[in-house]
Amino acid sequence: MNSKIWLSSPHMGGNEQKYINEAFEENWIAPLGPNVNGFEEDLEKFLNQDVKVAALSAGTAAIHLALIESGVKHGDEVICQSMTFSASANPIAYCGASPVFVDSEKDTWNMCPKALREAIEDRIQKGKKPKAVIVVHLYGMPAKMDEITAIAKEFEIDLIEDAAEALGSTYKGQACGTFGRFGVLSFNGNKIITTSGGGALVSHTKEDKDQIVFLSTQARDNAPHYQHSHIGFNYRMSNIVAGIGRGQMEVLKDRVAARRAMHDFYLDIFKNIEGVTVFTEPDSDFYSNHWLSAIIVDPEITGKNREDLRLAFLEDNIESRPLWKPMHLQPVFESAPYYGGNISEKLFDNGLCLPSGSNLSDEDRERITKIINTYFEV
């Protein structure tokens, strides 16, 4: 059998081991230390919006803490983009709150501003003003942030950006994850850079960051003994893991360039295949890191479908994956309110994520090309 081509595999830069070794030599084997501080500083410099970053155990933990800091409590409602991974929505349930899902728009596949406004106005009319809005930059594509931030500001609702897939992406030159009150980053093993597992919460004030760090380290009060006046969490990133992140930050720009090159590779492959659309930026305001390249296969034009293409890849040991199944279609959230049309459902039915790693070889690309050309009879 041919070697496995992964959808998005970890890609080390070479200097990660240096930072890890320093942590061992200095015995900083803890959820604090110079690598944690250095990684946060590296991220703050890269995002370049005078932000404060708290390194955490996962992007999911970051969303949970963002919701807590936004005052979300049991019985509240939180609006969330429907087309996303479950980690965007699950922390709403952690808080004892209920999600309200909103459809996508076709340009960026992200939260539809019109459906967002409809959802907010209807929930207010029903006596349930949402406490927060979670917008997602899907596959690295920036959402329509001018419209979404304006709506959140108009209704005085905290905006949380799930930029887990969008480190290195910008909207009108501003880094994704820096528009809302909070931004969320992920360094899971499949992300554009990785710490093996980890995340970060981006905020705009020292007060917010200090409170996030406090809550993420079991909310220990300032006392010589262990005293707690708040419920805390074990969510802080370890100094070892942060060392991997420091090494990865050294190659982040190269990783973005390589992912964007994979997107261009797919644009070239599909340019003469009618009925297949490569997911790309709607205009120059949007700059995607193209964490994952994705396509839409129109079965009426091609006479083909994305599932048979996925199986053709699988037969050659190449990983591809359907787009995220919308949250309002998930059994666990089947009773949640939903606003919008069927954009996200159509995307799920016809969309496929393609191998997009920054470490794919020319041989890998040749195998991918051969499967596509054979399947579409080019």
C-alpha cells in the first residue's frame, strides 16, 4: 500500500527541541515558566494589535473561559455559527447555557450577518437577549468582520472569535482573533502550527488576561494557604508544550506560505474541471492562511459527488474529509434554535477538504493530481 497522505499533519521546524531541552535543563516542568511567557510574547508580536495572550491547554478551554468572562451563566443563550467543529459550541453547554445556531453565507462560508441580526432580534423579542456571539473563521477564511462586529456592538453583546483555524489570516490587514472582545487560537496537532495540544485566549486588556490566567490556574486567591473564592480550572499551558510553540513561531510565516501554495496548486488542478469550485477569498479584503483547502462538487454539472471522490482518495491511502457537519444537524444539539437558510447544509452535502499540509512533497502532489484527473476523467 502507498504511504499515507494526511489531511494536515504536524510539521516541525527544527528548533522546537532547543526550547524543550532548556526547560528540562532549568527544571521548568510546570504550567508556568520562560517558554510560556516567551510563547505569549511571540504571539502578541505576531498578532500586532496591542493584544494580551494567555497560553492555555486547548482552544476549547479558551472558548470556555471567554464565555465565563463574558458573563455567560446557567440558563443564558449564546449565538454560535452552525458550520463549525463541535468545540466551538460545546463550551456553551459547559456553562449551563444554550446555543442558538446561525447559518453561513456563501462568500466565506462563515456566519451570515443577516441571519445573525434576525437571531438576536428574535431572541430579544422572546425575552432572551444572547450573552455572547461566537463567530468562526472557517478553514482559515476570515468572516465578514465589519458587519458582524457592528451588529455585536449595536446590541452590546460580547463577540468571541474562534480563530482556531485562522492564525496568520487577516481581514483588511488586521489579524483574525483580534476583532472581538476575545479571540481563540488552537495549536492542536493538525493546525497550521502545533504544540501537540494547546490553545490561547486573546484579549485586549491586562485585566482580562490576568483574570483568564487566574481562572486557568485553579483560581487560587492571594494567600499563603490554598484559598479559593471562585471556581477555577486546570487550563494553563505547560512550559514544555510552550517550548514547542516557540520553535513553531519561528516558521509560522513559512507555514502560511506553504498552505497558500497548496491552495494555488488546487486552483490550477481544477481550473478546467467544470462544476468544481475551490474555496477562495471573495476579494482582497480577505487574506486566508488556507489552513485547509476545500472544494465544492456540483453533482448536477459534474455527474460526480464529493463522497465518491473521498473514497477514490481513500483507496490510494490519501486522507480527505467532508466539510464540518453543521451543529444544528448534530443529534446532541437537535433541539437548539436555528436561524438562516440552508447554505451550511448544502456546503456539507457537496464539500470536501483536501490534503493541505505544509510538508507535502512533489510526489504527494503527483498522487493527488492523478486521483483527481482519473476521477473527473481529465
